[in-house]
Amino acid sequence: MFSHRFGNAPEALNPQWRARLSLEAAGARILDMTLANPTLAGIPYPEGIPALLNRPSVLRYRPSPRGKPETRAAIAAYYASRGPEVSAEDLILTASTSEAYAFLFKLLCDPGDEILIPIPGYPLFDALADLEHVKLVRYPLRRDTRWRADFGFLRSLVSTRCKALILVNPNNPTGHLADASEIRAYLDFAAEYGLALIVDEVFRDYLLGDRAFLPVASSGPLVFTLNGFSKMLGLPQLKLGWIHVGGAREAVQAALGHLEWIADAFLSVNTPVQDAAGDLLKLDRAVQTAILARLRANLATAERLAAESQCMRILRPEAGWYLVLDLRLDEEDESLAQELIETGRVYVYPGHLFGFEEGCRLVISLLGPETEFSEGLGRISALAAARAQSPRGAAPRQSADKD
């Protein structure tokens, strides 16, 4: 009766989530170490945002498939204020970055075609690909002192059905930034194999170290760059994202024409957020400063607790909202995550959810309130230490990764 799209959909809630729901129903207090919604994390927002959405123009519907010209101009001005210049004419507005991916999969792929995607990576890609009947082919990111793509291995994955290569920069969840040589390698690889390059930049404004963010510019292969208000302004509820199209001019024009046709079929971007976009973008520094203060404070706490622990270390991110914990245990991360929720009342993501194939790794968010973050991470460290000394656990292992 139902579409084959649902062949890979999970039939039941994962064990950690079921345990959390049961405990919360019984009145237990759960420390959510995965909280990534800034509107629920106690982030201070500038006053006046609701008023920006209350304009007489919201009562007039004037659909524009690419997005209103004034909105696209405001986004182009934002980029110009940060360094790289983009043309408003090369932007297509979407309701979210997820929708942007869906549009691009429609644009580039027939059912059964392939997209190269990094692993570790964000699990939502699986659902987006399944909904478009697109196959994801995962290429590994290797870590020595930094995470990098293995382009030699990547070459072995390319088939005649491969249509695009995804670069998440900054990466989610590892938080690494691509340097100039890596960006050049991605562009050259895409050009060599006739692939489009899809660049996800949603965490570009949240730098946690000394490394600078480098945008991906192309005059060769088609490059589709994605971003939106969800992370940039910490406003996921306002539902505004976009695709910037770069590359050889003739190919850019053709891609924009096809994307406009797709967008016209949905007209999903609402009028209030488009009309308010210019004023909302003026709040970027205030919002990002508040979020960055939270991220850096929690990262400092994590570094301190990891330095005190014999069983836990952090894989330090260069940007973004997430943190990977490396627990030096010979144990499955899923069983550890299950015990954390059942006995520690701490909810975390097991690393395998993001595609970590080695070691015992957990993924947590840096966005939560500082007191709760510190308490939750302390419980994780304490449980790891107990497991290392327990007969059911093993002695702390030495990670193969280098600091």
C-alpha cells in the first residue's frame, strides 16, 4: 500500500529514546546532552524579533519561485559583509537546508543514482536520500591530527551513476574545517569526474579555534552552497534557507532555471520571513555572539573534565555545535549510551548513529545550559571510570587517534 521509500525507515524508536520517554513519564529529570535547539537552550535573543514579522505586507501574496528579490539581495549583502561576494541572482530560497538538499537531489539524480557523502556524518541524510530514491555512497574521513577525506579511497567509490559529492564544512559532528588544499582537492575531484559539489556551510559562523573559515568558490564544476537561518541566526522556527549556485556561467544558468522550476512547484518559503529577512540579518552578531559564548564555555568545561579523566577525552572541534567524546573503553557505544540514560539519567547520541566505526564514541551538543552540561558530562566521565574498573568492562584502551 505504501511507497518503497519507507523500506529503510525505522519501525520503532531506538532503545535510548524509549528509555528516556519512559523515565520522563515517571517524572525523572533527564539531562539532555543532545539539545541543539537554541530556542530551548536559554540563549538570549535580541528584543523585537516578533515585531519584525508583523508587517502589512504579510497580507499580500506575491509568489516568486526563486525567492523575493529584496530577500535575496539582503542575503547577498550579508555574505559581502563577511568577505565573499555572491550575486543575489545566483540564490534560490528554500524553507530549510533539508529542503535545499531535497531540491538538489531532484535536480541532479534519477532514482537509483548515487551521491558521495562523508562518514562520520549527520544521519538525516539517509531519510532525505530515501525520500528521493537516491543511494548514498559513504566516503570515510580519516583522522590523524585532523579529519581528512581519503581521496585515494574516494576514487574507488565513483561509479557511472554517481552525480554529486557532498562536503560538510564545518563538518557535523566532527567540527573540522576544510583548509585551502582540501577545498582545492574537492573541486579538482568534482571536475575530474563530472560531479556537482554540494557544500553545507550551516555552521560557518561558529568558529571555536584559531582556524579561519574558507568559502568554496568555483569557476569550474557546479558548486551548490547551502545555509540558512536555523544555525546562522539560531532561528530554526522561521524556516528560511537557500542554495547558492556557482561554477561555469552556462551551467549555473541552466541549474538555476531547473531549480526555479522545482521551487515553483512548492512555493514553500513564507512571506513574513522573506519580508523580515533584511532586518533579521542585522541581528547576526548579537545572536552569534551569545551562542558562541555558550559553545566556548561548554567546550572549556569539557576540556577541563577530559584532562582530569583517565577514560574520557574529547576530539576537539574547530567549529560547530557538537562534540565527539572518545571513551577509552572496549565497549559498544550503544550499550554505554543505554546505561547512561537508564542509570545516569543522561541522554547522549551513540557514535555509530553518525557512522563512527571504531572505538567507543559518544556525540553531545555544546549548546545546552552550562550548569546542566557540566553535570551531565561529569556523570558521563564517572560512568566511564566505573566501567573501566568493573569486571564487565575492560581496562581503558589507548585510542589509535593522535591528539
